[in-house]
Amino acid sequence: MKLKNYMEIVVADALRQVLANMPHVCQCERCRLDMMALALNRLPPKYTVTHSGEVFTKLRMWDAGNQAKILTEVTRAAMQVGEKPSHASPGKQPEKS
């Protein structure tokens, strides 16, 4: 048995879909992880331990209301990180603290 936040899987899948339509946004690993962290912090966790719990959670996540909320938060996170990534853009010097 393994404890798993199924929302991480759902957000990762949604992020791939959203970023496919946002080619101008940095998609490096750091930016993708920042986007996932922002979205996951705004969404309720869905922890599972058993396979049957994961299947039940998957079915509940397909609800149109859940999907809309997930896509909204993932898009919001992608836009936020895209506007201000936590690293220097190519050709720019990093900001000094």
C-alpha cells in the first residue's frame, strides 16, 4: 500500500493540456513544478491508499464541476508563472536581491 494524492496526477495531466495551448509560456521543469504547486495549493487533496480508493476517486474527478475547477486553477497557475517565472528569462540577467 502507498499513500497517494491523486490530485497530483490529475493536475499534471491538466497542465500538459493547458501548456499545449500556451507555447509562449516557459515549460522548463522548474516552471512546471511551480505551476503544479500553485494549482495544488488551491485545490483540495484527494488522498488514496488502496486501488479501489483510487478507482473511486478517479470516477469522482470526472465530474464536470471538478474538471472545470481543476482546469481553471491550472490555467491560472500557468498564467501566473508565465508572467513571472522564478528564474531569469533567456538573455536576461537574474534579479539581485
